Amino acid sequence: MDAKLDQAAALWTTRRIRSYLLLQPICVPRR
């Protein structure tokens, strides 16, 4: 296993989760 590849994958996953959490409130209408 490559340490750099693992770190890059972790960073990419964090970015996806962070962007998903940021876009979620916008997609779901609040009452």
C-alpha cells in the first residue's frame, strides 16, 4: 500500500463528504 495514495484517497473522501454536507441543506427546502 502506498502511503501517499492512501492519504490522497482520505483527502478526496473528506472533500466529497464536506461538499455533500454543504450542498445538502441547499437541496432540502427548510420550512
